[in-house]
Amino acid sequence: MPERRMRMAVRVPPSGESFCDHHQQMWERQDERVLFSGYRTLVTRSFATPDGVRDFEIEVKADVAVVVALTPSRKVVLVREFRPGVEQWLLELPGGNVDSGEDPSAAAARELLEETGFQASLRYVGSIVADAYSTSRTHLCVGDDARQLQRSAEGLEVALLSVSEFREHLRTGRLTDVGPGYLALDALDLL
């Protein structure tokens, strides 16, 4: 079969201007309008693009913090939660919103305790972009020596999976934080 080549049009920036500078100017925000504000806020943002001004629907929401915490017996602490979007119960990483001015690690520790009753020695790993059309980032902490101090303050069912079971769970894609789960396993040298 003959090899097919694709041609790509490349715009050359004006003399003296870098490629990034040129493209940054083309993606300047022109306008923003609130479409809906409730549990979630949805806005339309208009950007100047190479093809003219285009509108994009953007979800405006707080950053979130999630935790992959390991018990002394190397079990991963998860919670079973109902997710309205998919209308299913999912086995999830403990986590939630980072409050305004709150340190993501503090939010992760707070959410771990509230949702599971567990406390652990946490280490901040980093953050990932939640979605190309969202303002949110997902911050990730990993923890060792997770111990249950109390019951879930939110009445959630806690589940403990072995590391291999957790890996398999990530492969199913039946949780909302697959990316952070893999990032955590990498940070813990457990991939």
C-alpha cells in the first residue's frame, strides 16, 4: 500500500515575532457570558482564533484534591459514590473541592478524613488539567500508613483494594480519576 502524506499549512509569524507570541495573540479572550449558574457554572468564552472569533462552552469550577492512600497492609483506600452524570455507583478516590485559599494538600487530608475516616501521612505529587473545557485542576496527594480513626462523616462505603486490584480497577475506567490514579502509582513506584 502506498504511503500517504498529509500536508499541513503552517502560518509563519511576522518577522521578529516568535511562534508562541504569534499564536498567543491569536487566542486572546474576547468576551465571556454566563450561560448557567447552579451546582456547576457554565460560561461561553469567545476567543480570537486563526479562523476568526469562536465561542467555547467552559465549565468554571474549583480545583479538586484527590488522595491515593495506602494502609500499612498496602491496601488502597477508596469510596463508593453515586455519580449523577453516569447514573451509577462508582468506586472512587477520596477527594473533593479545594476551598478558596486552602492548600491542596490540606484539602486532600480533610477530604480523606471526611469521606473515609482515614488519616495518612500525605505527600503532594502534582496536578493535572481536569478537562480541556474546564477551569479546574485535579491535585493529587499520595499517602502511606493510612489508618481509620472514625467512620465516614459523609456516610460513604469505604473499600480497600490491593495494589493489583486497584491497577485492574483503573484499567476498567469505572472511576472519574483514572489519570490521577496512574500518576499516583507512578509516584509510589507501583506501576
